[in-house]
Amino acid sequence: MLRTITVGSCVSVQGTFEAQHDDGRVTVRVDDRLYVGRPVPRKAD
């Protein structure tokens, strides 16, 4: 599943979900790199 996270104050990364951390952060994979950041809230339908 694709997830979008915010890394830093103005950089967003979209990648494949890897893990959910206890502090609320999420890890996503983009090719061979892992990024950790805060998830972007999903838009309400």
C-alpha cells in the first residue's frame, strides 16, 4: 500500500508502507531506500 509521509518541514515522500512505529512515525520504502516520517492525514471521502 502506498503511503505519503512528511520528512522535515516541507519534504514529502510517497512509497510502499513498511512499518508503523510506537511514536506515530511510519517507514516507507522507495526503491532500495527507507524513509521515516510523520504520515500525511488521509483526505475524508
